[in-house]
Amino acid sequence: MEALIIQALTGLASASSLFLVASGLSLIFGVTRIVNFAHGSFYMLGAYLAVSLLALLPRGDPMWWWLGVLGAALAVGVIGTVLEMVLLRRIYRAPELFQLLATFGVVLIVQDLVLLIWGPQDILGPRAPGLRFSIEILGQPFPVYDLVLITIGPVVLAGLWALVRHTRFGMLVRAATHDRETVAALGVDQRLLFTAVFALGSTLAGLGGALQLPREAVTSHMDLAIIAEVFVVVVVGGLGSVPGAYLAALLIGQVHAFGILVLPEITLVLIFLVMAAVLVVRPHGLLGRPLAHARGGEAVAVLRAAGPRVRQIAWVALTAAILLPLAGSQHVVTLATEAAVFILFAASLHLLLGPAGLVSFGHAGLFGVGAYAVALAVKHWAAPMAVGLALAPFAAGLAGAAFGVMCAHLSGVYLAMLSLAFAQILWSAAFQWVALTGGDNGILGVRAAGWEGGGLAFYYLTLTLCLGGMLVLRRAILAPWGYGLRAGRDAPLRAAALGIPVVRLQWAAFAIAGAAAGMAGGLFAYAKGSVFPTYLAIPKSVDGLLMVLLGGIHTLSGPLVGALVFVGLEDVLTRATDLWRMALGLIILGVVLVFPQGVVGAVSRRTRDA
């Protein structure tokens, strides 16, 4: 019993740390509707800046230590304010996808800046003076610093509650969280309000990072490590609800603490299972409410079959794809194979994002299911390639159908977060189920007799299957089924009144997109000769989003062009500079701010305007 109480207290300490970061994100989203991936970067910067500040201040004095921690948090608040004024202010009315990509671009830039300033090595920060000892609780030792953290969480919650409930600023925050359009119509300066909320939220994230110094090493990967859990807390609690974030943090903290004792082999899976279960039962979180939608919307271009000029360009591109590897090096063949795979991956995601209007942040989960289906078939059954390539789309299609059933009642950011949870569950299972998947070591030797992943024959097979799959998806979009899907996207109530089975069409879209992504994943596994959990991870999903948006989300040829541009940029940047993340992040920001319609969309608009 004593050990269980100590474990519960450990969970409370973790919950307080998680709440500090999650409360800031909840405030930011509630008011601005920004899906801020860079919030994890604020957390990381808080830790790094605290290390640097504490190195300059006198050691051994508790007052200076706490001043250093608060100074780091305030410095992060200033950084967040500048970011909001320079970048985010321009994309408040953009779709969630553009917001996600813009803030992920910031994540990439900050990662390289951190490596430049502090280096790649892990850093151990100074422990809190006067709090370096443990006390006995029911005969068990427990760190005093964790008790302080347990106290800080409720104190911050009380302060935020008083701020939101008993000040004019808090009244405006509550009003904007419910309906920011009405707040603007009443004459409130939204820019000032958004900036103030973003400054407060980023300061809280920086404080959470700085307070972690005595508990863990500071690393350049802690941003992505924390952001997934923070998303879980915010969504489970209810977007925009600070008390909900605290309640969810308590829940996730205890799940972590006791999951390690009871089910250590699936600790990473548990929190995402909790998130999925809550969203299925309560679509708006524990204490959340339905979000008021912004009035008006962007005009969506009508998708049409290709004209004569586009068909001519397509035939020239196909001829180049057939002839280029014959005249190129082995590197060209490998690069062209990856491009063909990612064309199908992007086209499968485009079916959901464009015609269906279903925002998915976890499409890599379906890609990874196809890859692991092939790898497991080769490893355990020595299956030939024909069997593997049949199994990959079948398994991923089933996974997509299962996910479609779970999220039929969700839309917008809640759907996006559930898709993220779905992918993270699959990633966690692949990472922790070492006996089956090999864990972080992956599955090696994914080969098929008579086929070399980097050879010409495999390239032409990949090109045939991927372009064929893309054409099937294109045909489906232009068929009556696709028109019904778009009707459900643009006017769901009207479509349902006309007898269009909107939910069934969307469910089918998840299944079809899953099958196509699974085929891409299976081919990728054969091309690489190995499969790793990173195939299901968040960065791979973001890669898919970037491909679609690079080409243009409301164009049929956008996924093809976007995938080609992405693969080319990634190859050039990784070979040209060690700061490829920063370069890619800047390109992402450029796409979001300058070419929101994507390459194909911008060319099409310029052609129409000419």
C-alpha cells in the first residue's frame, strides 16, 4: 500500500509538470484556434534558457535559482510574443492544416538553432538548492522537489482561474473562446488579445520546461517528446478548458505512474488509448464544449478532369519517369523509387483532406501498417512479394475502416487529434512490442527473392503500382461517389437531406485512403529492406501533409507535384547543409505564407488570371 501511495504522488508531480505546459496550449487554442505544434519548442527553450541563466547566477542560493527559472520562463514568453506578431498573426483564419504546418516549420527551425547554440549533447541542469533531499512518507523516501511540483500545479490552476473569472482580460478570453467573431464585432482589439494570450501560454510552457531541470536531462528532442502528451491532455480535458486540462493531466499522470507498474510493456500506448476512449464517448473532451465555427469560408475550386494541356504535360512527365533512371546513377533510381512511393502516399492523404474534408494528422499510421504487414509476412512466413503487396493494402484498409468507424461523429480539430492518437497508438505498439516488431531496432532483411529494392526492375514495378493507385483515386474523386463525398464536405446537412449517406461515404474514404497508403508503405518497406517505428511517427505524417499542401490541396495533380518537390528538396537540403531542418522549416513557412494554394494551385490561378 505504501508503495502505491508513493507511486500516486509521483503521478501527481508529473501531472503538475504536464499541466503547466498544457494549460498554456489550452489557453492559446481556446482563443486563437491555432494548433500550435511549436508549444513543445517553448517547453524545450525554457529548459535550455534556464540552464544558461543559472550558469550565470550565483550558485547555492535558492532565491537566485528560482529567479533564473522565472527569468527563463519570461524570456520564452517574449520569444512567443515575437513569433505571434511576426508569423501566427498572418494565419489565424487559415485552415488547421496550414497552422499545423507553419508551427511545425517553427519546430524544425528551433531544433537547429538549439543545436547551434547549445550543441547536440544532453545537458544536466543544476538541482534546486535546498530541495535536494528526500523525506519519508509512510516509510518510503520521496523527493522534496516533487512535493513542490505537486503544490505548484494547483497554485497555477488557482491563479489562472482567478485571472479568467475575475478580470476583464479573463472575461475577454472566455468570450473569445466561445465565439471570437462576436468579440471582434463588439470592437475588441483581437490582435492585442491574441498576443497577450500567446505570451501567457508560451510563458507557462517555458516555466514547465525550466522546472524540469532537477528531474531530467535537457535534450534537443524533448520538444516532440512532450508535445504529443500535451495534445492528449488538452484534447482529453476539452480544448480551451484550463480546469479540464488539469483534470486530464491528473488522469494522464496516474495512467503513466501505475501503467509502469501494471502494464510496463504498453505504457506509451495507454495515454493514447485513454484519449481515443474519451473522444469516442465525449467528442469534446471531459469539460470541453462545441467550438463556434468562424463565419464564412474559403472558396473551394471545383475539381475537373484534366484538359488537353495537362494531359500533354502528364505524358511528358511519364516519359521522363521511364527514361530518367536509365540514364542516371543508382542514387537517381533510389530517389525516383521513393518519389513514386510518396506520390501514392500523398494522393491517399489528399483524398481525405481535399474531397472528403477530413483533417487527418496521423496518416503515417496507415502507411506504417502497410510497411509492417509486409515486414512481418516476410519475417515469419517468408512470404513472396506478391503476397506481401496484397497484404499491405488489405491490412491498412482494415485499419482505415476501423478508424473511420471511431471518428464518424467527429470533425475539425477533434478529428485531427483523434487521428493523431490513432497513429500514436500504432507507433507505441511498434516501439514497445519488441517480441513482434523488434522495437526501436526494427525489422531487417525485408527482401523478396529476385527483386532488389534499389534495382531498375523494382523501380518500374513501384512506378506502375503507385501511378496506377493514384489514377484509381483520381477516378474515384471524379465519379459520383466523389461528388457525394464533396457534397458532404461542403454542406453536410443539405447532403443528408438529399439522401446522400455522408457518414458511409466518409467511412469508405478512410478505408480506401488506408488501402492506398498501405500499398505505399509496403513498397517502401521493400525499397528500404527494413521497417522501423519511425514509419508511423508524427514527422512522417507531417511529411505527407507537406506534400499535399506543397502541390495544392484543392487540385487533382497537387499530390503528385508536391511529392516530387518534397523528395527533391529533402535530397538537396540533406546533402547541401547540416542545417537542413532550418532550411526545410523556412521553406514550409514560405509555402504557408506565400503560396497557400500550393504550387499547382498558384500556377492554375495565375493561368486563369492571365
